[in-house]
Amino acid sequence: MIDVLEPTEEATAGGYRERAEVVLAELGSRKRLPIFTVGTGLYLRALLLGLADVPQRSEALRERLRARAAEHGEGHLHRILIRAIEVCILAKKPLSEVHRSGRNPLRGWRAIKIGLAPERETLYARVHARTDSMLANGWIEEVKALLANGLPSDPKPFDFIGYRELQKVLDKQISLEEARAAIQQATRRYAKRQMTWFRKEEGVHWINGFGDDPKVQSEVLERIQKELQV
């Protein structure tokens, strides 16, 4: 499911599950073992446990909430809070109660969860190298092309790490090196949040190291084989 959305489309946990179910059905028909590489815990939870039966969006209500949030600045946290407040008002119940009801767990599959836990300093070194590689392979040209295609003032890709920073480079607000440092810092923080989330995920078998380490690969295969025999 790489490159499945247009720049103007919003990525959602529900949309991810719908697409994933199609992939699972196709792989199941060929008796192939699906392997999901998951970086967003909410999306994994949506796939395996289902989503709460929450009310549909209300753009009128959302605009009123946006106007209030704008007084304190826009940001990722505000977008999350706006959706949470919107759901509570429309459902007329606390968000915790909303999420406990209406779930539709994935059926016909059993998940084997394997988590990779490399050393932090080594992980951060890879984060920095990844940023350098993306910049060397046309990331800023991609941002330039997106802007040239007439996207609206708040295009969805610019909610993700790196795009907003590179837009500022093109607008000559910051230098490329400043953007590089900001992207690396934001990615390190995101990696830390990922580990915090998945450490709380039930049933994860943790392995120290990266997935391109032959020893880690052997341990993963052994774990899968053991689980499939249960």
C-alpha cells in the first residue's frame, strides 16, 4: 500500500483498514503469509481490533473548533484535540466510552507481533542517514513539484515530517541545513513516541536490533515458525 493516496486525500485509520482488508483477502486467496511493517500504532489497532462506531465528520462544528484553536496556533496536537472534542459533542458521551463500543475485530487471521528494538544511538544514526538519503534523492524536488501543481494552502502531505520544513526552504525562510536538522530532530522524537506506544502493545515479541541483521532475521523466522505451530 505504497503511493495509494493523492496529495489532496487524507490518510485515516479507517481508510487504512479498508485497503488492508483487500490486500489480506487477495493474499489469503493465494495462501500467502502477510507481513505488515507498521509504524503507526493506531493504524495497527484499527486493523486488528476495528474502529469505534463514531459519528461522521461535521464540517460546521469543525470550523467553529478550528476558529477557537487558531487563537493558540495550529499544530498536530490541536488537530487531534479538535477531532476528539468533535466526537464527544456529536456522540454525547466521553471519548473513552465511545472507543469501548462498536469495535469490529479482524476475523480469520491471527496476528504474530514482532517488535525491533535497536540501541537508541544506532537508531538515531540511521534516522540521520535516512534524512540525508531522502534529501540526496530528490525530496526537495518532490516538494517543489507538489507546490507547482497548485495544491491548496494546507495540503495533506505538509502535515508529515519534512514537507513543511522543505517548503520553508523553498520560501527562503530557513536554510537547507536548518531544515535537515529540524527534520532529523522531529524524526527522532517520532521514533521515541513509536517505541512508547508499541511498548504498551499487548503480545509483542521484542528483538534487539535492526531487521537487516542476519541474526535478527533468523530469530524472527524462528519465532514465526514457533507461532505457526501453536
